[in-house]
Amino acid sequence: MQFYTREDTLAFKDVKFLYIKTSLVGHIFTVTLDRPEKRNAFTPTMAAEIIFTLAFAHYNENVRCVVVEANGPVFCAGADLNAFHDSSVDRENDTLPKIREEARLGDAFDGLLKPAIAKVKGPVLAGGFLLICGCTFVISTPETSFSLPEVKRGIWPMQVLASLSRILSDRKILELAITGKKYSSKEALELGLVTKIEEEENIDFEVNALADLICENAPLAIQAGISALRQMKKLAEEKRHAFLKLQLDLLLKTEDAKEGSLAFKEKRKPEWKSR
């Protein structure tokens, strides 16, 4: 994690967040966007707070799944451009460790080697795509809409391109960015932006059920798998199989791999140690 070190995250309990809320229940770590009066548009400080929580989740062995949700009727309206252009609009958080690089949400999610679920109950606009594209799963309500309206304001969703490129074809990315139109949750599901649609009265249950399922499985294996997938894409095709075989060999030597095999033979639930 390039923005915060493990040592930085040791101060987590002393941080008083201004724009988000967090909770850790069992192995599930929830990050709630909490700037509803501004449609959860993120300021530089809010972006740094989100990135810090991702670093905490990344380094904390007790965290096996991250849930990202939002207070208010809008999930996230992207970046608060006024705050990025005028620092007086933003509030600094003196309790937050100093971020080591310029805040980039896309890179921060790339550094999180744990499953994340976006629970989306309201519109996602502009830079809000950085959040949903950074999550492993996106569960949304039927009424949710998704749009990249930047061209209507004379700009372009530059940073979102990198996140979208892993999910959509170039043609579809350009369609979203050039037209700036709203896509329904059903259309987003067909595109692959959303992984599941649930009615609002059921979405909390479904997200919790998925998070519980994730937490039952080997956390170290999941982290190794996510990392291997991301590293593999940087390699030439002829080197990928050899690389993946090496990663499997390393995983087979872990305590969790041995425990998983033993638990299967003994017909019991494995006790994961992330070692």
C-alpha cells in the first residue's frame, strides 16, 4: 500500500474521521461515506480518509472483507471540484496521518488485496466510479443510476478510464464518457459494472450474506489469488502459466493450505490463521 504504511495504520483508533464512518464487526470492515449534504462528493481530505481506511483493512489480518456504503440518497457524486481547486473549501483532518503521495482512489483500491463489496442504494456519478470499479462485487438497488456527466461540464473522466478499462471494452467506455447519459442498474448489470441487483429491503441481508460467505473461506488464499491476478496481467502471455504455478507452489506450503486439506479430510470447518 503506497499511500500509508502498516505503521501509519497503527494510529487508526486515534483518528476522528470528518467525512466517513467505519465499523469492524467480526471480520467485516464497513466504510460509510458520510457527506450526504454534498451528495458524498469527496474532497482531498475525504479521499485521504477513504484511502487510510483501505490501508487499515489491507494491513489488518482480522479484516477479511470490506463493505463500502453511503449515507443519503446519492452513493457518490465523484470529486468535489471546488474543494480540489480551492483548499479553503476543504477541512483538513489533523488526526489523520499524512498521506505519502497525492490521493488517488483508483490506486488505493488496487492496493487492497482483500474482497470489497459496494452496497449501492443511490446514483453513482463521475469519480464515484472509482469506488465501484475498485470493489470486487457491486450490489445495487433497481432504482440506482450510473453516469459519467463530465463532458456536460467541459471535462473528461480521466482517472476513471483506468478503473473502467478492467471491466468494459474501449468502445463502451467511450460510449459512457461521450454521451454522459444515465444507465439503469439493469443496464449496468449487463455491462458488468454491477454484479447483482437487489430490492432495497433485501440489499442489507444479501450484502451481509455475501460478506459472511467470503469470511468463511481462506483469507490468505484469497489475498494471494487477487495479487496473482493483478500481477499476471502485467506479464507477457508466455510467462503467465509459469508465474501462476510458482504462486500455487508457494501457497501449498502455507499453514492454511495444510489446515484446509486436513479439515476437508476430518469433515470439519477449517480454522484459518492467515499463515
